[in-house]
Amino acid sequence: MNTDLVMYEDEFKKIDEELQRLNQQANAKITFLVDKNGQLIASAGDTHDLDTTALASLTAGNIAATGGIARLLGEKEFSILFHEGERDNIHISLIAQRVILVVIFDQRSSLGLVRLRVKKSSEVLTKIFEDMVAKAEAEKDAGLDDSPFAEISDEDIDNLFK
């Protein structure tokens, strides 16, 4: 599966709207979406006192480490992770094998409510990403994604730097 997708404004708006809805309906503090490389895609909630870049990167690392544990145990993956703290809890789930959905919540919410809302949002987000893949494939088939560098060979590059 190609992990390099182009996200257009329409898709970003849909993702942002769904994260806002999830954050509100789950009564969460913060909700965000990260790609598997640790890049923050979008967020909702009160993120001004949080290093979202570091949190996104660490979350992707957490998913990667847990994937290694799953393989050691003969599992394909663990698609949902939950960490409980004294004040805050974090619910992490893999969406469409492509992105990571993170919900940070406290005592104002419950794990049951978060899981219920995440399940519904996962379906919406999966559909958005499926549509993005279909759109990218359609553009590729139409030749709209041809790179201006496509005709440059490795030999051309080697000759340039000799």
C-alpha cells in the first residue's frame, strides 16, 4: 500500500470536522490524527499547552513498538491501545491501516464513551481515506500526477554530478 497520499482541502476539512465532532461527543480534552511516520495531520481540542509534534512522533513510535510486540506474540497487530494515568488517559487506534487516531481524556469522560465514539469516527475516517486513495488512483490513471522529473533516469543524475 502506498503511504504517500495527497490530501486536498476537501478531505482535510472532512477530517477536521470529524475530529471536532469526536472531541465534542467523547468529551475529550484533545483529539488528533497522525500518520504512521509521526506527522501530525489534524487536531481538535485544547492543544496550546502541548507539544503536538513530539506527541505525534511518540504516538507513532508507540504503535510501531506495539506492532513488534504483536508480531512476537503471533498477532497481526494490536489496533487499539489504552494508557491510563492519574489525571489523563489516552486511547490510540489505528485507522484504515494508514493513520493513528489519538484521544486524550480525563475523568469528565469514560473509556466506554470514548471507545463508542472512536468506533463511529473510525468508520467515517476510513471512508475519507478510502476516497482519497480512489481519487489518487483516478488521477494517476488520468496522468494528472505525472512528475516533471519522471523522464529523468538515474544515469542522467549520475552524469549531472560527474
